[in-house]
Amino acid sequence: MSISKTDTTGAQTVAPATIASVRGLKVHFRSKAGRVHAVDGVDFDVRDGETLGLVGETGCGKSVTGRAFLRLLPVPPGILAGGSVMFRPQTSCGGCGGEGCAQCGGSGRRPTPCPTCRGQGCPDCQGTGAETLDLLKVSDKQMRGIRGDRIAMIFQDPGKALNPTLTIGEQLGEVFLQHRSVDLLEEAGIDSGESGFQAGALRRLAGQRDRRTDRMAAALWPPLRRRAQSVRQALDNRIAAALGETQIPNPRNIMRSYPHELSGGMRQRVMIAQALACDPDLIIADEPTTALDVTVQARILDLIGQLQAKRGSSVIYISHDLSVVRRICDRVAVMYAGRVVEIGETDQIFNDPRHPYTKGLLAAVPTTRTPRGKLAAIPGSVPELVDPKPSCRFADRCAQVHAACTASDPILSAVNPGHDVACFLEHPTSPKTEAAE
Amino acid sequence: MANTNIEGAPIRRRQDSALRVRLRRGGELLGLILSNPTTVFGLILIFGMLGMALFAPWLTQANTPDPYQMPRDWGALRMPPGTPGHPLGTTNTGGDVLYGVIWGSRTSLQLSIVVVGVTVVIGTAIGSIAGMVGGKVDEILMRIVDVFLSIPELIFALAIAAILGPSFTNIILSLCLVFWVKYARIMRAQIILVKQNDYVDAARVIGDSRLNIYFRDILPNAATPLVVQATLDMGAIVLIGATLSFIGLSESGIAEWGVLVSEGQAGIASGRWWASTFPGLMIFLWALAFNLLGDGLRDALDPRTESRR
């Protein structure tokens, strides 16, 4: 696996190749039967600007892994049992003001310099000189600052991910109020240096920290009312622009409708608008098209692709739909029973699968040439993840199982540059993982 | 920022439109409620009784100094309905039944609004804390609720009111102490249910604070069953309040339907039916009206109703 200890020397100009790296992530769930090892030592990197597909059967831990980035796990019964999710937030490139130049490699954004060493490279930032945060350890307040601003998420079912009691505009506005209140005030022509009740009230209104008195004053006191309205107008413009970007026709009208008045595709566009509102560095798309029609699906995928390319964001695309993953992902990580069993470039995974599970998964995809009534399937089912034994997780279902597979656990190691597999067939002498604690 | 949208067309001011959106939604809901004839009947009854309470001083000459005390006409005891000056007759002690019925609607309204208001607020607060915080806090709060729920409402309220001494204020107090548990239970269950929705996660994903999520995403979506229950209880509380008054836990001579029924019951055997019947009828109508409205609200607010889904 290409761990990016790259360019310690030229840290100030070169963007590190990875924006996030997951190491040894373990998420367990307490249950009556014992500890469920839902995610049990997941390793992968997300490169800057790429789309990484996370594929696997239901229950293999792909969604839990995705949610770990935002610390969206129900903490009891879930337990973060170990590992780290390192994330390097980016800021807009100072050299070109977000236009894209040689310094930032055309993406318009650069890593935030590490606050401890100011970009020189230190243990805190693993020598990259970029601010590196362990998302599992940052404070709740810091996490709230990251959520929606640096990392966003697109949910599976847009019908359930929108609050039925708020209009689209109200829900979308929240992102800006949370993360862009300074910009809103600026757009509304309010001086950041201004002090006094009016400015304070406006600041609170624009940051969603308004008190009853602020709201009353904004409703009754004409000068404040006028200015509060210009803030609201700035907010409205932003919402409409965000919606417009997802090719929603007539965003000003859509803003004022409730979720139940929109179609599934429209709702997913709203979700995408919300996710992309603050130009996040990383977008976690948790099966964003499963709840949609196939025709709408293609358009939504194109839309995500376009917007991602425009902004240079990275995407983690969680899916069980291999054809979609093949179409849109740069790299693919195949997960099985809480582990990444194979990771590589999309071509490598689809044309040269090495892990028996990946091979089985690919064979199970029906094509137009599959004879009627004959669908390939992998025998057996996903193992119980309660207190697993130190053996290859796929051993029970694997056709090529041998002695080593049941004795110990294979780890990911390279078969080709950029292509890692965790299987003893590829690495007869593969280094073994330390036995599970 | 110019006041134009992307296409360059001028935009309307948002406040007006936001209001219009609210009105549209309110109108939709109202249409749904009004499409059910029994609900409309309930509403008519409620408005009738509210009107009676509101216009009480114009409908009858208010008693001085305290209008909530029954006026006594010592020259006209036990008069049947139709007596000049006393269209619904008088009680054993010369109280005008019509006066009691009209001013009793004020007492009942006061009783149900205060009790429902206080208990809904307490119940929502406690249920929300239990549901939002969870864990040990939830456990402790819910065990307290269990203790309260293990005693039948009426008997519990009766005991408290008896300890506090006979007065109408004490009836209100005892009902407040008893009724909040039901709302706490409903609210907790709702919050736990609503919390699992994706849109709560979605709100967390955009970096919202817990308080903001609670007020914007959870509470509005959790409130429906509470609203329905509160409406039903508006009627039930008057019923229980009247029971307590009937037993004699409120001060005598007050213009309250339960007290009037109690005062008149001795005369029923000797044919003086009117002193108990008219206030009793009012209690019945009051409870019926709020039950009809509550049922209608339940249907209209049900998310499975097709026009809203």
C-alpha cells in the first residue's frame, strides 16, 4: 500500500498524496451474543481528488467505516476499539485564490500547514507538514467544525435524510449558518469590526445562535430588520446558488417546498447540494443511488462526478453495485467481514482480481451473456462477527482454502504497485497479523 | 448582493414567502382536519363552549364580589326550569343552574388549560432529557415515571388533593402532579424513535449542535402524538376534575360543573333532575368535543395520510 510519507523535504509546495488515511480502524458493537467486530482492522488511504470505492456485501462494515470519518457511530452500543482516521483538512490556495495554479497542482486548494511545525514536518503531522487530525480523537467542537465544512456525507435514502418539517431552504441554509456566517455577514455588507447590539445580534442571527431578543429586535426594530433581511438575502442567494449547481430547475421555488413535495431524484440533488455547499475536501457517499431509479441514478452519478472534478474533492463511494463502482471510481477497496481484503486501481481490481472473494463477487455480477436462470453466487454467507477466531475471515467460503488460512490471519500486502491483497494464496509467507486482542 | 436570482429575475422578499409557505402548510392541514365531519362537530362544540366562557359576563349578570361563586337567590329554592329569572331552575340552596353552567365553562377551561399546559411542558422536558441523554439518566427518570404510573390516576390525584385540603386550586395542583408522567413517557418514546432518522444524522453531518438538532429536527417531528394526547386530555381532565369536585375536594359554592352535579344529586330521587343534569351534560359535551377533535387531529397528523406523503 502506498503510504504517503512523500516529500518530507518539499512539504511547503507539494500537496501530500493522501487526504485521509485509515489505520487499523476497529469498531465493535456490544450485543447479547458478545462483541461484534463490525470493523476489525481496516487500513486504506484516500488520495487527494480521487474517488475511492468501498465495496462489499451487506454487513461487511463499509457503512460503519464511512461513518467513522464523521464519528457518526451510535456510541453505546458501538465501541471505537482502536485505530486512527487521519485527515488533512485543506484551505483555499493562497497563490491563486482558488483558481488553480502550479503551486496547488491546479486544484485551487492546499493542505493547511501544521500548526505545531508550520509546515516543516514534525511527528504531529507525520512529517508531511500538513495539519493532520485524528478524527477519532479531536474534540466534539472541532468535529462539529469539520462536519459539513471539510467532510460531508450523502445519505442512501434522501427521503429519510431530509427533515419533513422544514423547507428545503431552511435545511440547506443551516450549513451556511453553521460554517459560513462570516461570509454571509460580509456579503450583506456588515463590517466585521463593528461592535454593539446590532452587530452582535446580526452575528448571532447569521451563526444560528440567535436569542429570542435578537429575533424580536430583528422583527420590530426597522434598522436591524433591514440589515437582518440583507443577511437573509445573502443566505438565500447562497442556497439558490448551491441548488442551481446541482441543476435543479427553478431553485428559488424549490427552496420553499417541503421534502415530500419533491421527487426522489430532486431530493438527492438537494442532499448533494447540502453536502457540497461548503466545498468539502472529502465527501462520503453512502450508496447515494440505491434508493433511486436507474435512469435517475446515472444522472446523479454524473452530477457527483462533475461537481467533484470541479472542486477537486475526494469521494469515498460506498456501494455494493459493482457496475457503478467500476464506472466512477479511481480505486476500489473490497471489504469482507470487517476487513479490507483487496485494494487497488479500478482496472486492477476488475481485470486482475487476486482475492478469491473479489473473484467471486465479480463472477456474481450477471452480464448480458449470463445464461438465463444461472446466477453465480459465493457459497455460504458472511460469518458471524462475534469474537472472531484468528483465521482468514473468508476461509469458510473459500474454494482454495488451505492449512495456513485457518491458522492465522493474512494482512494486506502488495502484489503489484498500488494493488494490495490480503490472501495467503498470493503471499504464502505473508506476515501475520498480531492475534486479535 | 443584488436582489435578483440566477436568471436575473427580481426576487421577492423572503419573509413574505416563508410566511406563505407556513400558511400553505397550515392550510393543507386545516383542510385535512375540516374534511372530517365528526371533527368539525367537535370543533363547533368547542367553539361554542369557548364562546360561552368568553362572553359569560354578558350572558349572565356577574356575581359580586367573586363571579366564580354561585349567586344565591334565597327566595327561589329548588325551582324547576322555566321559572322566570332562572331558565334552567335553581339548586337546593337557590343557586342559578344557568349561571353555574355558563361560569362553570370558565372554571373548566381554566382547569384544563392550566393542567394540560403545565403537564405538557414538564412531561416534554423530562421525556426529552430521558430520550436525548439516555443511559443512566434515562433509567432513573423512567423508574420515577414507573412509580407514578403504578398508581391509578384518579386515586393518586384524589389522595394528593385530599392531603392538600379541599380547594379548586389544589385540584389543579394534584392533577398537574399526576398527569405529567404520561407525556414524559410519550415524549421519550418519540424522541428515541425520531433520533434514529437519517435526517438527524444528516443534521449532525453538517455540524449542527445538539441543541439545534433537538429544536429543529427532533422536537417538531416528535410532537404529534403529544399534541393528540394533550387534546384528548383537555376533555379527560375536566372529567377527572369534576369527579374530584363531586367527591367534595373543591370548595363548595363555586361555579363548577362537578360541584353542581354533586349539589344536585340529592334531589334527583325526589324528581329535581335539573340541578345535576345540565352541568352533567356540559361535562359530557366538553369531553366529547375534545375527544372528537383529538381523534380528528390524530388522523390528520398521521404521516401515513396520503396527501402528506
